[in-house]
Amino acid sequence: MVDRMRSGRPQRRAGGFTYIGLLIAVAVIAAGSAAALGAGANLQRRDNEAELLAIGREFRHALQAYADATPVGQPDAPRELTELLRDPRHLGVRRHLRRIYPDPLTGKSEWGIERSPDGRIRGIHSLSRTAPFRNTGFPPGMEGFEQAERHDQWVFALTPSPRATPPRALPLAGG
């Protein structure tokens, strides 16, 4: 009480500043946490996108392997993705793909399928309609992805194999 009488003010004012300082510290920590979570979510989306590219390449290689292993007179593309797991055109077990990978963007084993006019699988794509992070620097054969606005526009299609050039006729001797 003696201190109160000398200054004429209560001693509780310092406690109010501590409370305000604590509220500011909590707000700064919350803002930092929100920024870290946002960065973590973006990093996860980039990882999922990279995984989608790797899985898409696997599907494309499987479609190419299916086409390359086509017996004479048989169709060179499957009707269903399961035909890549066990090729029905051969007597023995012939696999072009180990398993139907889940879409890393949707978490489901369901894929969008691009079909040729005869109903055969030409390519696959994600069903995710999210905007891609990556828009440059794609591997060979995927350069068209640079113009895509959504992941479902990244179609991993069978690339036509280069055809052998026909032999040229040799010039006749003497003429």
C-alpha cells in the first residue's frame, strides 16, 4: 500500500502489457503455422504430380508393350486396363503392367480412358480437375502437357512406333 500511495497509481498496469504481448505472440505463431501448412500442402501436391507423371509413363510403356507383343491378326490395343495385367491374346501369362496403380491426385484406382473409334484404349488420364503446378520441362513425349490447364488434360497415350522406311530401289547397272 505504501507504493500505491507514493505514486498514486495501481501496480497492475504491467500485467495488462504481458497479456497483450502473449496475444501477439500467439497470433504470430498461428500465422507461421498456417504458412507452414500451406507450404506443406503445396509440396504434397507437387509430389503427387510427379508421381502421376511416373505412373502415366508406366501406363504408356504398358500400352506400347501390349502393341509390340501383338500376334498377327489381333488388335494392338486393349479394351480394358485389366488386359495389361494379363494379356488374353497369349496362352501363357504375359503381363505388361504389374498392377493398376491408384491415381495419386484422387487416391482412387479409377482413371479416365481415351478410346479409339473401335473402343480400344488409346490412353489414360487422371480424373482430377485441379490446375497443375508444373507447366514446363516435361520429358520427351509429354511436351503437350505444357498447354494443359487441368490434370485431366494430361493424357498418357500410346505413342505410335516409328515405322521402318521402305527399302529404296537400287539403280540398275548401266542405266
